[in-house]
Amino acid sequence: MAHHWTQNDISDMSGKLAVVTGGSGGLGLATATGLAGAGAEVVLAGRDPERLRIAAERIHDRHPGAPVRGERLDLASLASVADFAGRLADQGRPLDLLVNNAAVLYIPRRTLTEDGFELTMATNHLGHFALTGRLVPLLLRAPAPRVVTVCSLTAKVPALDLADLMSERNYRPLTAYAKSKMAVLLFALELQRRATRALTSVAVNPGSASTGLYRHSPAPVRGLGHRLDRLLGRSTQDAASVILYGATSSDVVPGGFYAASGLLGRRGTPRPAPLPKAARDHALARDLWLKSEALTGVRPSFPARSLTV
């Protein structure tokens, strides 16, 4: 049962290849460390080569000889996403696990990426949509591929307004983040509906932990965020248990949503969690998928027999 699960229950991952976005620190690094400890070959994806190098060394210190390496990936750039996916494709390895973990929070002013997207939505949702879509061929070559997408408590917001996906009308940092996390959750669920028999897609909410998520925030917000995480949250290793459960447990249900079992999903062991009302809107999820395809130019393709839409 999920409520009894701990990281000691991670099954043997030897011979499996995993990609973890945001793998150079925080929950991504804790997740990658757990996967490496179970024998997986792990690709740490992130923007800063030096941070990736240090992260890989930290994992090697804990698990000597673990096959871990860093690869540059900027989710806010469609060109970087394409380059990253191309490098993996050139290596020819089936991809067993993709953990869509990276995120940015509280960008003070509305900022556009080189592709013309609002930065929070670009990084948290559109970049992961494009990455997943480009990696689908490698995922489908694995015997039991799985995609784990990290969501947030802030996904519990009203239905996403696709007409203002880029927050042009009234940009507010926390609202932009909440919108992006609702988009991420809708994406994870729609991915399962479109590829039911081809792969397993699950969404997870690891709860609060002290990470680098507030690094773009003004100093007062950053300080408050860290204090709240220390008060209400837990260590990154403990919070990563929910991600690792979604990534490795044989008990997960395709299209499931998992969170910590404690108050507000902030602490405790993994368990199935109720979906926010807006996330149960299949039509909204379908329309977001189509809009994401149009914006990114990436159109994931699955075997016809797997489609259920």
C-alpha cells in the first residue's frame, strides 16, 4: 500500500535509463540520488554545467560508480529542448523514465523567452511538453516507460484560461506559477489518455521542502518562502519520496495523482490524492494539449491502438 511505502522499497533499476529535469539541486537532485542508488543510469538535466558537475559528484560520493552524468537543458528555450532530445536520440538508448521536475517560481516582472512565451509558463509547462513529446520515440522503445510530472498545491486554482495562457492581461507572479502548475497537471493526465497502452503517466505533488525554487524572487519573498518551507515542509530527501514512489512503485495507477499523506499534502508518505476540480475537465486538457502543440511545434505521436481520445 502507498501509505507504507518508503525509499527502501524502490525496486531494482539496474539497466534502466532515467532523465530528471532540474537535476542539479533540490528535489531533482534528491530524486536522481534515489534512482542512482537503485542502480539506474541517470541523466541530470539543467541549465548550469558547473552545478550539474557538482551534483553528479555528490551522487558519486554517495553511490560510487553510479552511471550519472549532467546534460545541459534550458526548458525556456525550444532550441535547447530540441538539442537535448537530439543528443539523447543520437545515443540510441531506450528511455525508461522521464521525471519532469524543474520549475521556476515568482518571476517578479512578466518576462518573455526567446520564443516569445511568458517565462513561468514556458519553463514549467511548455518546455516539459516539448521535451516529453520529443522523447516519446525513445520512451516507446523501453519495455515499460513511465513519465512522472511534478505538480504543486497551487494547482488547486480555478480552471485555466487558455485565452490568457501567457498572462498578458494582468501578470502576477504567484498566479502565473499557479497557472503553469495547473497546466502541468492537465498535461500529465492528458498524456495518459492519449497513450494509455504505450506508457504510464502519473502526476505527483511532493509537498513543501526547502529547495532553490525561490531563487528568482525578491529578497523579502525569498526569505519568507524559505521560512515557510522550513516550518511547514520537510527535507528534500523526504519530499522526493513522493516523486520516487511515482517513478518506481508497481502500485501506481496510470493517470494517477499522488501526494504526501499528511495535512494539505505537505508531509507524510505517498498516497493517491484527489484531483482538483479544474483538473478533471477533459475538454480543457485536450484544448491545452492542442494549444501546446501549436505553440511549440511538437506533436507527440503514439500507436493508433493506444489512443482513447
